[in-house]
Amino acid sequence: MSMSIHESTYYRRQHVTGPGCVLVSIKFGKTPEDGVLVVKRLALKQEEAEIQFDLDRYIEEILAGVQSANEKHNGNLEVQEIEVVPNDYPQRGQAMSAAFKIAEHVLTKNI
């Protein structure tokens, strides 16, 4: 029986301003038909954690940030997975800003 190894890369960027803090982690690839996969990033001894923020808004901001970078750089990145830290406390706009910077980096790194 052969075992295959699958490599995947998350691009991460922390965004801290005043009362808000968020670690945005995105994996690019084909967006699944039923929507972006959301994965919880847990601490070593943490078995479960409730997400402490508005996840729908967070996902919308990440998608908007990536779309904005796509438009600026004629890109076609799609978000396949988003990894979330359940006890982050993002302020409005932080996830979008971080996602834009991540996507812009990916789109322009080989130029």
C-alpha cells in the first residue's frame, strides 16, 4: 500500500491595532462548491473552542480582501481554506486588510 503525502501552504499575517488582534491564515486553491473550508487552529492542550467573533463577517472580509487584490493585480486567486484562531478578537476591517496584503504578496512575489 503506497502512502501519498499532500503538501499545503497557509499564508499567514497578523494584524494588531488598538483593541483588535487577528491572525489571518489563508490557503489558496479551488474554492469548494459548498464554500470555503474553515479550520480551527487550537493550542496544544485545547480540545475544543467556540469562535469568539462574527465568523460570517470574518469570511466575507477575507474574500473581499483577496478579491480586491485580484482586481488590483489582474489575479485569479481563490480561497480554499481559512484557518481561524477561535479566541482572536478582530475589529472590523482587520481581516480584509490582512487578506489583501497576503493576496498581494502571492500575486506579486514573482514579478
